[in-house]
Amino acid sequence: MTLVEDHPAGTATGTGAPVAKGMGVSLGDPAADLRDEIAIAGGVPELPDKIWFHKTAAAVIDAERCVGCGGCIAACPSRSIGVAEDGKPTLVKMCTGCSACWDYCPLAGLSTEALHAHPPGAGIGRAPTNAANESAAANSTAARIEIGHIDSAWSVAGRASAAGVQDGGAVTALLSHLRATGFLDGAIVTRRVDAFHGEPFLATSPDQVRAAAGSVYHQSHPLQVLNEPLGKGVERIAFVGTPCQISVLRALQRFPWKYRRSSAGAVVLAIGLLCTRSFEPDKLEEAVGAVGVATSEVARVDVRDGELVVRSASTELLRRPVKEFHAASLKGCDECADFTGLGADLTVGNLASEPGRSTVLVRTEAGRDAWAAATGALDVRLLEDLSPVVQTAARDHKRAVRFLARPFDPEGPLWTSYTEHLDRYAESGRSVQAPAKFRSHHFEVTC
Ligand code: SF4
Ligand code: SF4
């Protein structure tokens, strides 16, 4: 593949992993196909560890590790990936074997901690400049890895609240104001299809931003919007997403294709959402129904202070510890050490703020510019105590280090090869699985 910056030459092979002669494939790879057999038998020269979609599917999607970011869809130069009926990425036309879906997947080739340890022109680890936040906890080395660079921290509510907003509607108020004033041409946000399911779209008016108010705990591949043209006059947009999505966005921006760019370059403001884990929407709906809630009455689902809160249009239907719904969560989230959106310009969530308000962390120059442009639309107070954020980030970090079958190494290589992945995950309980044929219809044929 051809990348502009310092991506390892060729494909995800910059790590120097040992590969079988003539082909970067391990014998015993459950996703090995006819191409591999021909290459191995005949010594056909091919780039080592050249990855086709069915290998990404085998290692991530069919190993039940996909977190629904849509990065593979955004990264595919031939637009060969779409979303299947099961809500997972699938081939929709011929795969060229360019390896991009592997290289940009945060559960496959991309080691996101290494991406954020070396951000171009910025440093992870400066302490927040709020005097109130210069606590020992926020200045510790561990916290610098776990929560990243923060300029200032605020507790925020929107001045004009939209229907359905969550925790003061800070993101809705900020984005609709930035669109109304021309600071942005649009924003990629997720709107509710129903209480359990969402869909990403490009909102290009303040009304469209307001129509997407409120959270939906469904990873509906929002980065896929970046693999489509944005439309005439849409040149400066925001992207709102979970930390894994922000990581892939940063990788797409930092290592763009030379000849056909995604729309990632148009993103001038990345808003990360505090996130410990997300859910399989169908499984969550089923789990909520299993404890006696009529799911047809559910109007919204929120997670706050470790509890899952389910409401109808008029009343609270359920409030239970979110850990009771663990079986409905995305397994891949166990491997994520980024609670706070290390690559974001602004991070937003409800932890550390009182009900009805959101916590906003301002991280970068782009974040400061947007913040300065939008504060008129927001009721803001300096946040006194970031320790709940630091503690949750530390817990997330420990969990990820426990679950990752590869080393967690912020100073290590950015990319992991498929061969390395095969070996490391072999005994993990999340090993590479043969992909479903409906998902990868090239599995048994050569292209
Ligand atoms: S063509 Fe698309 S599906 Fe195939 S390897 Fe490249 S990115 Fe993946
Ligand atoms: S985790 Fe993201 S990039 Fe990886 S397969 Fe799933 S949607 Fe694609």
C-alpha cells in the first residue's frame, strides 16, 4: 500500500515478525485459502503478510472482537467493505488485498497506544493547566498515559437545550452553535433509530445536529461516513465518537492514501466520548427485555455512575448495575485502554460532573479554538475534581493490559502483523476463526 508518511513499506510487516518462506502466512491459519496454498506450494513471491479482508474478518469480526468503529470501511481504498445484516463489516465487492482494513483496525494491525504516545507535534502527558486539577493523581506517570494531555477541564450544560439531550446537551449545544456561526460546515454524529440502535450521518445544519441529540450505546460504524464524498461546500467538519473511533480517525489523518483520500482530512474537530464499553444493540435489547421491561416502551438508555438506566417517554423503567448487562457488551472493548479519548481535541462525558451537566476536557489547539468559539452557547464552570476520570481510566487501563494478548507498549511499533497476531492470540480464547462465507465471499476463490 502507498502511504504518505512513515508507514512500514508495503503492508503491516514493519515489526520484523518471522514469516513462512515466500508468504506471510502460518500453516494452520484458519483463514488460509487457495492463494496461500498456491503461494506456499509454489514459492510464489508475494509481499509477506499481504492481508485480504477475509483475514481481518477472521482475526477480528469472527473472533467476536469487532468494536463497530467502521475504520475498515473508511480505510478501504476500493470501497469494498459495507455492513452486513448482522451489523458487522462485510465485503460488498472485490477485495484487492491491499491490507488497509488490517492496518487501520484498532483490534488488528493498529496499536493505538503507540499512535498516541507519538502524536505529531504534540506531547502526551502535560498536566492539566487548571490549578484545581494539578493534583498528584493527575500528574502521575500512570495518569499521563491513561488520561493524556489536558489543557483545562470544565463542567458544562448547553444554554438552549434540545429535546432528548443527555447531561445538559453540551455536545449538541456546542456543535449546533459552531455550525450556526460557520465555524463548521457539518458534523458526523449518530442519531437514534430506536432506543437501542443508532445510525451515523453527516449533519450539515444546526437542526440536524439537534435532531441527533442524546446518546445511543450502539457502535454503528460512524467512520464509514468518511469513505463517502461529503458534499459541495462541506470542508470543515467535526467527528463525534468513542475513543477507538477517534484513534482510527487519527491514523487515517496521519497516514492518508496518496491517490484517493478519505474525508478524514476534513475533520477539524474530534470530539471523544468517555467510554468504558459499548453494547451489541440486539443483545442489550434482549437483556433488558429479559428482566421484565417491555422494550417497545423504551425511549432511551443511559449509563451513569455505573448504572444502566432505562426510561420510557414518561418514566424510569429500570435502573441496575451496568455490570449485570456485561454479556450484552462488545467483547473487543475489554482490550481498550483508552477511556478518555487520548486522540481527541475535546473529550466529553458525564463522569465527574453533577447530573444535568457534562464534563469537557480541552486537549489541543483545535479544541481550544472550538471551545473559545462556542463558550457563548454553554454554561461553563471550572471542574474542581478530575479524580473520578483518573480512577476510571486507571481501571480501564488495567483491564486492557489483562485482556490484550499482545504487549501494551506505548513506545512500541505502531503496527502488528497478521502473523504476529495469529501467534499471540492462539491461546487467548479470542483466536483467529475461519470467517463466515457470507461475510467474505472470496474466501475460497482467488481474485
Ligand atoms: S481492498 Fe479493502 S477489503 Fe481488501 S484488503 Fe484492502 S482495505 Fe481490506
Ligand atoms: S473493529 Fe473497527 S476496523 Fe476493526 S473490523 Fe471492526 S469495524 Fe472494522
